[in-house]
Amino acid sequence: MIYDRIDQALRYKGLDPNLDMALERLAEGGFDQLVAGRHDCQGDQVFFFLQDNQLALESSPIFEYHKRYADLHVILEGSEKISYSSEEALDPTFKEEGDIGFTVVEDRVDFILNGHHFLLCFPQELHQPNQFMGQGQEVKKLVFKILMK
């Protein structure tokens, strides 16, 4: 997991070629010109969703994780809390087709995203996005999906 300022994102280049592509696209900007939905950078290797999300008002112990893709979360408008857990992901019902599983966690660390920071969750890392921060119930955000090699 990496939590840092958006203006520092390119310092993480070199970890993975697909991650490099996502970081370069993030640095390019211009997202305010796009409509909500999926936008491809390189097919299913690197793409992102531009989303207008309703935030959850209450915390939940249910976290998500992925086996093949990393998630890069970036807030464009509003504020969002994303929680992270280093617990082991255990989900016998993991859905390979959507590359998503869910598990219940006890320990968590919260991160605030507000337009200046990003949060990168690598495969197998448990995270819970879309949590209310008390500054509006909606956010405009990017979620890059990065196939890790």
C-alpha cells in the first residue's frame, strides 16, 4: 500500500510497467474533460473509472481485495475516507471473473483522500473505499485498475 501526495506519484515509477503507465496518466491530468465511466489506457492491462460516488455513512467490517489488479484511488472533488487492513484475505467465494473478494476484518487504519493524495492498494491488500468524511456525501473520483505483472 502506498499513500502519498499526487504531486509525488511519479517517484514510484519502476515498480511495475503497468503501474508506470497509470502514474503517467495520472500526472497528465485533464480528467475534468471526461464523462463518468470506464476509460482505457491499455485495454484490460490499465484502465480507470471516473465515478460519482455516494459515500457510506457507517463503517463496516467488510473489506474488499483483488488478486490480479492493484487499485489506485484519487479524489477529484470532495473528501473520502478509505480504510486499509494488513490482515490476511480469506474468502472462499472470491470471484475470479471480477477479480474481487470480500472478508471481515478487525484491525484497520484510515486514510483521508481529498484531492491532494492518492492511495494505491496492491493485490491481496484489504481496503474499504467510499466512506463518509462529514464534508458532503458524494465524491468525484478516479479508480485506476492496474494489472500487476
